[in-house]
Amino acid sequence: MEAIVGVDIRNRQVKFVFKTDEAAEKALEEGATFRDRQIPVTRAYKACKTLVEVKVANMPISSPIKMTKELIKAFQPFGKVVDTCLYMVNSNHAMTEYTLVLINTAVDAEDTSRPRALKIDGRTNHITF
């Protein structure tokens, strides 16, 4: 993995800055290893008024692939779904009932409301824009 690594021991964070887009995409797919520990890699975005982070609670615990598809389907009316983050436990083998969805509200937004609940996969979920 070609990356510049920054370590913040106080906040227990590791930052990777990838030299190429290909290296970043590979790390997103495979994860990264630091000091013999596998670390999940997530994207970081520049601050943007049209990127909105939505917190979702009370998600049904199901397969990660199914839930990602359901999240994209449910949030499509609010804009383009840029990223989803399913919170996992037990070394990424079991989902929790919390997720994050990152939406670009400037692209394909049909609904500009900000509901506090949304039905996802037949279950009402609490959401916070």
C-alpha cells in the first residue's frame, strides 16, 4: 500500500493519505494493515454545504449488502447517496442497528424535507439530518 501514514496516539487515530486514486480504491475494498492490525478504511470528504450526513437508528440487523441497497433506495429522493457506513461489531462480522448515510443534496434531489423517521426495509427508523 502506497500511503503516507499519520498517527494520533492521543485520539487513537491513524490517517492514511494515498498517493494515487487507485491505491485509495484498493484500500477501501481491502482495508489496511497498521502495526499488524487490520484497519477498516473509510472516505473523508472536503467540507461542502451540499453533502449532508444522516444518522440512522433502529436499523434492522440483516446482511450488510442488503442493508446498503435498502439505504440507497430509501434515501434516493433526498439526493445522490455518496456513501453509507454500517456500524459493525465482532471484527466486522455483525451489524449494529446504527448507520450513517452521506447524501449530496445538489444532485437529483426530489424531496427537500428533513423527516425525523423513514421506513427502511419495512421498519420505521429514526433519522437525524
